[in-house]
Amino acid sequence: IEFDPSKVKVNKSALKEMDRLKSERPFTWRHELDKPVESTLCGHLNVRSLSLHYKHLLSLEYIKSFDILGVTETHILANDHGYQLPFHQFVHNSTKHGVGLYIKDSINCSVIEKRSCPEMLCVELDMPNEHQVLAVVVYRPPGSFRTFFNSLEEVCSDIHMGQYENVVMLGDFNIDMSTTEYARLTEMMKSFGLYQHVSQPTHVKGSVLDLIFTKQSESS
């Protein structure tokens, strides 16, 4: 099969969005797990094809600062390699749209769950400050809310999320803050001890669709 580069089309709207992220950095949020010593920097990007925008992702200098960076809509296969970032390891779940986590090399991690419904990846992290963190990245494509909520609650119960003292769940939920579905989602997450922190628009049309939930132990 001959490869014709001229037929590859770059998603211009995605590049425009990444340029906005580069200048405004709305996903940068510092969640303190060990106040006196250090903090953990978490973020999320919907990359809308990692293969198309990988070089652009590499050019974003502030990406190096993230301890945990969730990426959604990666559109890469399980055997696709070569998408590492400097100082980061890459863990991926090749679902229909693809979800992944970039995790600092200094952090030991192990995958505990991969799901296709919802599109989800759950990883246990052993932080340098000796705290264990559950990191979860989620992508919800437009569609049935009922299926998503039922599946999400089932996974959270299956992995015993409520038993973890420190949790970070982030991703593109495609649920705007102004909707009743958002209220239902936040109430569900509160039942597992998680609270949502993003308030700035994460979409060019002004919606807040990308969310970050956390749970922190009192001793952290």
C-alpha cells in the first residue's frame, strides 16, 4: 500500500483549540496532595487524533510540568507506539475513540482497569511523597446519558473507588455545567467523595465539557 501524504488532512479546528490552550492554559490546575512538600499538577486535553497533533503536543513547553495528563480521542491502535513525551510514560486504552494518561517517569504506576463502556482507563500511582493516587481518564461520546451513568457508576463500584484516599478523575465528559445531566454527574461523584473543580470554558463555544474531579485525604 502506497502512502500519499497529500491525502492526510489536519483537523484545523483542533489545531486552533490547541493554540488557544497554549496561550490561555485553562486546564492547568494544581491539586495539593502534600502541602508542605510538593503538589501534583493534573490536566486534560482532547487531542482529536494523537497521530495528527503529536508534534504540536511536543511543542507545548508547559506540558512538561504535568505530573498527570489525560488525553482523549487519541484515535490510535493498541500496537501504535512512539507517542511518548519527554519525562513521561504513556498508558493507553484503545477504545473506539481512545483514552490515555501521560504520567511522570518518576511515578510508579499500574493499570487496574480498562473499559470500553464508558471509555475509561484507571491507573494506580505510587507518588514520590508515598501517597497512593487513583488516576482515571474518561471520554463520553455524544449519545445516551443513561448508558453512560449506569456504566460509570458500575465501574466506580467495581474498582472500589470509595476506598481510595486520593483520586483524580478527568476527561471529556461532553456534559455542560448548565444541564441537569451535569448535576446528576456531580451528585454521583460526591457519593464516591469526588468534587469537580473546572469552571473556565473548555470549548471554543464557551461550554465547560472537560472536567476534573478529585478526592483528597485529610492527611495528604
